[in-house]
Amino acid sequence: MPSFAYGVVRALDVRDRSIHELLLEMSNISFQGRALGEAYRILIDMFNDPENTIFLGLAGSMSTAGMWKIIKWLIEERFVDVVVSTGAIISEDIYEAMGFKYYKVHPCIDDALLLKYKYDRFYDTIASELDYRKMESLIREFAETLPDNKVYSTAEFLYEFGKYLNERGIDSIIAAAYRAKVPVFSPALVDSGYGMALLLTYRRGKKIILDMVKDFYQLVEIGRIAKKLSAIYIGGGVPKDYVNLVTVAQTLIAEYEEGKQDYYKSFEYIVQFTTDMPQWGGLSGATLEEAISWGKVAPQAKKKMVHVDATIALPLITHGLKTGGVKRIKPQDTLTVIVR
């Protein structure tokens, strides 16, 4: 084997094997199959590190796509310690948890017809607009139970809402996070059904104040107390960069408050599943290699970007973990930062 190679490509044969075994062996093929297999191996190493605090960043329309129970399972099994999500993912799961249905349609369906019959489309999936409003009404009803003018971080607000849903048997992502003591942050919370619900609450004279600086402070404090930092990104966008900035903040605080120079507390394990590409100047917060220049990812980090639809990667990865009997060695206590 040449010195500049790091392994041998091995052709896959067809035989009886578990998904766990398949993913491990896929790390020895090529292209995105190899990337998926290598990411799976990094995840196992991540979960086996006892000093590791793991952040899960969630973007995209994952709940409408049927992925929310998989996300809930990752939280319940404590593969992750902190969740940072779009508002859509942690509201559109509630829609189905309430008993409403998403329906399959052709992506070229007449959208004017859907408007007429009050159905909202997510590519090849639709939801009843009237039922969607009932989900938003549930959020509004919860918000109206809160004290007026009280200041919350999004993690504090979602902790209380998770408790509210759990007590009512609405088994959603944040209800599971409440039970598992995993804080959930949502930096763009109002860009979703939460925004519609809180707008109506506000117009009725009830003010729920979300302090985003407090939110970021709490997220950064979790990074401060962690011995090691790691991240799993489903998609990218705001959740990815919000988590990435936890590492940048460690450098800033060390310099301005402690007088330390060239201090970095970067991610030591990091995996991203995305369909974005870097040549348009972004890739939802930069490639993992580019992130090294910011101190977000350690130069020696175990890292892998997989260019794959998350609705393909998530079922394979989680079923691999299940069939392989992979467990988290030592989940970290992060809830104490937001619940005192």
C-alpha cells in the first residue's frame, strides 16, 4: 500500500448482516458510501468517549419527513446532551403527536388546488392547514399559562413546554427532552408555528419575553463546563452555526476575561449530514475543514461530512446503533445550566 493511502478499498458482497455490520464495512468502499461508513465509526468513537459533551444541531423539514421519532429516540437513549433546533422541527412533530396526519402527494401537484382545500405542502408531503392551526393553538394555550413579562431563554421556555406536553401525553421531541433532562435551544424559534402562537398571545396583551443573549450565554456555559466538545449536524443553517459559536466564545472569553492568548476549545468529534455544497460560499456555516481556521474544529479532530439526504442517513445510522447494541458510555449533565 502506498504511504499516502490510508486503507484498502474492499468490494461489498451480498450476505446476511446487520445494518451495524453493513455500515462498518461501507467505510471500506468509495464515494458517499465510504463517507457514511466513516461517519458511523466516528459516531461510535464519540459515544464511547466518557468526557464528551455532544451537541445535536437540527435543520430542515425533518418532522414532516417522518424523522421526528428517530430524533426523539436519540434523545431518549441519551446519545446527545444538548439539542439546537429550528422551530419547525420541534413544532411539526407536535402536529403528528396530537394525532393529526401528514399525507403523501406528488411534488408536482397543483398548489392552487391545495390552497383551495387548505392543505400546506412540504415538497411531497401535505398537512391540513386547519389542523396545523390547532397545533399552534396548543402552543398559544401553553404560553397563556406563563407569568406575564417573565424573561426566558428559548431553552427555559421549551423546558416548560416540554413539561406541559409530557403531562398531557403529547409525546414529542421536547417532551422526550424534558424527561431525559436534555436542554433544547432554538435560536430562530419564532420562525415557525411558535411565532404565530406567540404573536397571537402578544396581541392579547400577554408578553412572553425571549432573551436571546441569555440563551446564548447558557449554551456557551454548557461549553465552558464541558471537558470535551463534539457535534452532530443534521443539515446546517442557524442551528449549526449557533453551536459552532460555542467554541469561538471559549476563545473570546479566555482572552478578554482570563488574559489567555491562543486558547482554543474546539470540537474533537464532528459529523455532518448535508445536501449543501461549499462552492456557493457557504455550506450552512462552512465545511468542517474551513471551520478549523476559526478554531471551531480541532486540527486533529475526528470529522466527516456526508453529502446525503438526512432521510436516508438518519434511519440507517440509528438502526445501525440499535442492531449493533451501541450505547452511550457517559451522558453529561447539562440541564443544570438552565434549571437552577
